[in-house]
Amino acid sequence: MSLLFPQFLELSRPVRPDKEEVPVYPHECRRQGKSYSAELRLNIRISLNGSPAGVFEISGGELPVMVLSKACNLSRISRNDYPKHGEEEREIANDASLAGEWRTNACVRSGARTVFRANIYSSPGSHISMETDRAYLWVLSIRAAMRILVRLKDDDYSSQTRALSYLGRLFRGRMHVSSGSTDEEAGVYLLKQFVAIHLDSFVDKYHLLCVDPALEVPKVLNFFLLITIHAFIQQSLLLLAPEIGSSMNYLLATGNLPPSVRANLSPQLGGQSTGLSVPADNVNFLRLAAQFRAIHRGAIFTDMRTTSVRRLLPEAWGFLCPVHTPDGAPCGLLNHLAEPVEAVCETPKQSSVDSLAEWLSTHKLRPVELSRQLSGVTEEQNALPVLLDGRLVGWCSSWTECMLLANELRDMKLNKSSSHVPYSLEIAAVPPTDVGSQYPGLFLFTGASRLLRPVKNVRNGPQNGADLIEWIGTFEQPYLDIAVTEKELEERSEEDRSHMELAPEAIFSFVAGLTPYQDFNQVAFAERGHH
């Protein structure tokens, strides 16, 4: 039996076909109507019946190169030298040339993957199974998952080792695991890759499973965990390597996922398989720059005539511009970020997150106890969970203590000398209500791929608001009282004054904010009152 092990991939720089030492720049490809691409080289190690059979270097075809990436030749020269090669000094990255046409692509940061999970009811004796093409949906009891994650008893029924081996034996045929791996290792791989994938520790995964069903009803055993496991097609890399370049070119040219990978990759993109690449409109610099601050809610909604998906909801107010959207089918679906909005691109070091979690666990929080969580009982009926990046760190005994902790975290967040709380911490204190609403608790987020915008924190007095700029996120905004003007702030009681906008026009994108005299423009948006 022969096995293939890819050792490393290397993307060379764009060069001329006849002279490999002469670099090619994007402007040349644009004028000649060619793709700005480079060769992908792969080193494959082959093992025959357990013995090494050598390492072979093969070509993976031509891959499009993103402008200003490490593989782009422009990254080696100064911006002052860009005009010598037909480029502007303020050239923007994140676009690629395909047959002379510039394309803007939807990108995902490294490690950003999605596993769909839902809690479903199951009556005694019933069986649920669902299957789709190349993707399988499996049902696993939450009770069984908790027994596997943490060794509560050491008997034959609940032994963690036996349970892991049984789980791995059931699912290893649908996972990309080595044939030399044991059933126990396959079970560990499944729990790491498909159950609470944002957590590394099995104990933390266990705590989250205990809390998650409680978000709906306290009866843990009436719920089942739905785990999505995608089937991996194990084919020879030597046969697939020449198709890598053509698949990438197809993706950039059409914006659609290639049919061969659509079933596997589309679920990881939220079901999106079209509109992943659009032509870069370079009519002027403002139009080009605006495309890199655009958000599309999904191509699936373009054919729907309903207006519900086009509404600007409270959590999006101040983050998405209410006027900068095109006419026609994409109206309300293609939006642009407001001018002061920034995206969190870096995740704090794990040591910083652990330091914050340790500070929280020792700060008047009731500890996490396995036996008490298993039975769904807390020391007080009104106890609220405190979660940090989806990890349960403790319980607040009441809503009052929860708000006191949230306010203390905001004070530390505004204090630049504080080492525990980063400025990008999102503090969402969801209050308990008598009607159906979001589950109450204190939810804290420090990770990347979030939008933040600045507001004035006036909780300690409006006179200090100019110096206390707090960055808030989309999840916490609906639970904050943000005044737009000084008059609105004065109408509130002192105890209700918490935040205020930097300026009323901060809700617009940087392009919409530059539009003069909007009330006097004879355009469709002004006539319909969109201004």
C-alpha cells in the first residue's frame, strides 16, 4: 500500500515565461490581458508499505497572485518606485488580475472554519439521521458527549477510554484520519475538530455543553447534539495537482466555487457558493477604496423580494452606512462600513486571555463545578453564566453583581495601564426578562473577525467623555443606551447615562460623508428621503 504525504507547498513569484529571472508586474498583465500568476510547486513524500520511497517535486499549475502579497513583485520595492512599473503609489492590495480584469475576492483569515451545530429534541426510542451529497449529519447524545469529554466514573459503561474508542470506531470512516491511528485517537480527533471547536480543553468543552442546553430548558437529557461532519475525498495529490490552478482561475473568473469542491466548501462558507469574487471597479480611487469596506449579506437574498433581510437592525446601526447602498436588486444587501468602524484582525495572545479568565474566576464569581452543572442546579436560581470567548469561567449570583462586574471591566478597558483587559474586549451584559429573549448572562469576546466602533463613555460624567473613547461591538450595542446629541443625554437620568456618539454623522461611510448638500441633490435617494 502506498501513502502520499505533502511536505510543503511553495508559490514562486511571477516571471516571464521565456526569461525566469525577469520579474513581471501587475501593470504588464493588465495591459496584455494576461493573468498575474505564479507557479505552485509541491513536494510529495511517498511511503510504500511503510518504507520511504523518495520525495518528488511536482507542479501544481499557475495560481493567481494577490497584489501586494508576499508573492507579488511589488512587495520587494518601495512605493516611491511604483510609478516606474505603471502602478500608483497608493495601490491597494486584496485584488488579483485574471485575463487582464481585476477581481476583488472574499477572504477568510487562517483557521477561520465553521461547524454547524444545533440542539434538537428526541423522544425515547426515536432515531434521527440525515444525509446529503458528500456531507453527513450525525446525531450524538449530549449525555454521551459529556461522559466522553470528562471521566466522571471509571466503570465499564462510562470509561473515557472505552467511549473514545467506540466513538472513533463509528466515525473514522467519514473523517480524514490515518489508517495507522487507533480508534481512541480517531475519537479524540472528532471531539477536537467538531465539538465546540473554539475550545481546546475537553473540560472547557464539557462545561459549555452543560450550559448550552440550559439556554432553552433545564432538562439536559432531552436534548441531542447535532454534529456536522464533512466527508473528505481521499484522492491522489499527483492527479489533483494540475487541477489546482484551473480551479482557482474558475473561482476568480466566475466568483463561484468549482463544482468538484462545492459540496465540501460551501457549508464552511455558510452555504455561500456564488459571489465570492467581483470585478474591481477602478473608475476613481474613492470607488475602488469603497469596495474594500463593503459587506454583502449573501447572494441567495438577491432573488428574494422580501424587505426583511434589507432592514438595518439595531446591532448594525453605526456599523453599516444607512445610505451607501446601490439601487436595484442589491439595495440593502450590499452595504458599506461606517467611516470610524474597524475590524479586529488580531487575536490577543493566549496568555493574555488566560490571565483575564483567571482574574474573572477569582473576582466574586461562583466557581464552575462539574457535579452541580451535571444536575442543572446552581447555588442560586438567578445565577447568570459568565463566558469568555465561549468558555465558561464562572457564575454571577444576581443581575446586580453581573452589572457591577461589567462596569468594572469597562473601567479597566478604558484604563490604558490595565494589563488584563484589551481595548477590543466586547462586554455584552444581557439582562433577564419575563418574555422570550436572548439568554441572560455576561458574554465577553476578545477574538478576531469582529467589528468595533468608537463611542464616548459618559458613565462617570459627560465632562470626561472626550477623553474616554470606548470601542464597542455589534453584540453589546443593543444593550447599551447611546445618545446622539447632548440634548438627548440631558433628557436621561444620571444613572442611565452611559454612552454618546462621537458625532451624529459618524453613521455614514467615508464616501457618503463626503457628499455635499444631500438635501439638494436631484437623485433617487434624496427624492425618496434616504438621506
